[in-house]
Amino acid sequence: MSTDNSYQIISDVYNHKKLDTIPFFICNTSYWLDGVAKDKYPIGYFDSAKIMTDYQLRKIEFHQTNYDDCYIPFLFPWYGTGVIPSALGCDITFVDGGDPAVSSHVINSPNQIKDLNKPDYYKDGLLPKVLNTIDYMVQNTDLPISFTDPQGPLNIAICLAGLENLFLWMYTNPNEVHDLMEFCTEVFIEWVKLQQKHIGNRHSCFPHGIILPKEFGNVWIADDDCVVISSDMYKEFVVPYNSKIFRAFNGGTLHFCGSAKHQIENFLNTDYCVGINNFCMGDFEQLRMMQDIYKDKMVLMACDFTPSNVDDYYTKLLNTLDKQGTIIGTYYADNYALKYGKYEMINRNNEETLKAIYDILKV
């Protein structure tokens, strides 16, 4: 399928047009390295913009040769989910055979929140690595380029303060938590806009690899911690700040993994949120609930890391979902898969698994 056709189909989804089939996206071009087999792991991926770019280009070429889905090729300066926290003092561990991860927090008391300073976007943490990689991709390729994984204000605040501290302070020191969320929001907006400036007219927004049509916005937020916070606390301490980000970029989408049925109304009431990307971990009931509530209002990206039982999973998924306002995304990993509602280590054949998924979804 051509890029123009893929874009038009996804645009039709966002415009809530009725389609004959559900558009699907097979992500065997994942930019993260967790789950990649050792013999395929690119040594130096996080040390060289050229190695990162070349690895991604090879995967894109394989995908375009073998699959006719709604994938639109793009490049992604990937340095894990802790890029913003790394610039605010959090330590980053480069995991052997995996992705960089936050390994410390920097705030132990709510009184320290007022002392936080915005980073130097060209010097601090992993930020210069991201910008240097973007510059390399712009100079050496002609593909669209995304900003790096931004996470969201809630995740950034948790990295800075620790989950237990932050949730406790929501009760004991709400004003300070609001100050922290506002700080994280401002840094988020400034950082994403700076990346977009470096990318220039090659910039596109790809929530977990699925393009967001430009008329619907220009940003995405990852909010996995929404599953462990109450609806009331999320409404008070998260919704206003996610809304501020979406307003700043004229709209965007929100991602989370797992089950968060108690947040469905909060997502709907987040200003300028035009879609939800949910790695549902087999919770098809939640997907159906969101479809019913978000009908003609928000798009649903029904996603998961590729399950161990492909036939059973996708047969049930297709029987669950309405065709309107929906995109299916499956994310292949060599060494882990969804099984009985959780991700488990597994060894499987790349080509056989991807072909089985493709044969089911292309019908």
C-alpha cells in the first residue's frame, strides 16, 4: 500500500468514516530493543546515530518488501522512556541487551520541588544525543522523523519523585504536586517543540508507530501509570496537564498499557485528546467499552505485543471490535509475547509468526 493510501485510510478512521475492514499495522520495525534476539541486537545502537539509523532502515526495507498494511515508514531517535528525567538529574542505566531505563529519583521531599530548574536542552542528560541523532537523520535520509518518546507529565513526575512519594504527596501536599506537574508539563512542551524545530518540515507524529494525521494534532503522551492511580486523583492531578499539552499541539493521542476502565471518562474529558492507544493485554472488554463511549469522538488504536496464540487472539479481537474509528496494531518481539494477560519470555520464528498475523488481518 502506498504512503498516500495509508495516510488517507488512517485519516478516514480519525474522521470516523465507516470502513469495510479495520485498518491494521504490523510493527516488526520496532525502535526499542527490549525483546530483540541477541543475534539481531545492534551493538552500538545508543552510541552512534548512524548505527541507529541504518538498523531502522533495514527493518523498514524488510517490512515494505513483505507486508501491505497501513504502516508509513519513519525514523525514530529512540533512547528509552527516561529522556526528560535524565536531563533533570535522574540516573539512567543502559541495560545489557535492552533499552535505557531510569534507575534513581531526585526528589525526596515536597519542599524540593520549588528548587527544580529547567534543563539545558543542548547539554543535559540524553537530550543532546536525541538532537544529534535527529540532525543525522535529517541530513542522511529523506524519511519522516518523529520526536523521541516523551512519556507524559505523570510519568516524568514519578521518575523525579518516586511513585510512592508522589501518590502520598497528592494527599499531604497537593499544592506542591500541582507545581511539579506544571513544571513537568512546561519542560515536556519545550522539549518536543525543540525537536520539531530540528526536524523541520520532515516532522510527523507517530503514536507508537501509527501516524496521527496533521489535522488532528501533533503530539502523543504515554500514561501507563494511569492504571494504578484513582480516577479522582487522575482527574485532579493529570487531566489538566495532559489537556495543556494537547492544546499546545492542537491535539494528540494518549497511550497506556493494561486495564484502566476507571479512567475512560477522564480520557474523554481531556481537552483535545483525539485518540487512545491501548496495549490492552487481552482485555477485549475494555476495548469494547472504549469503542462504545468514544464513538464519533475519539479513535481507538487496539494494540498489543504479539500474542503467543495468534489465531485465537485475533479471531476474538476481530469479533469484538466495531469497524468504525478503530486501528489494530500488533508489535512483534523475538523473545516475549502476550500470554494469559501478561507478557512472558518466549522463543519463536519471526517469519512464521508475522505471516500468521498478516494472513488473519489482511482478510
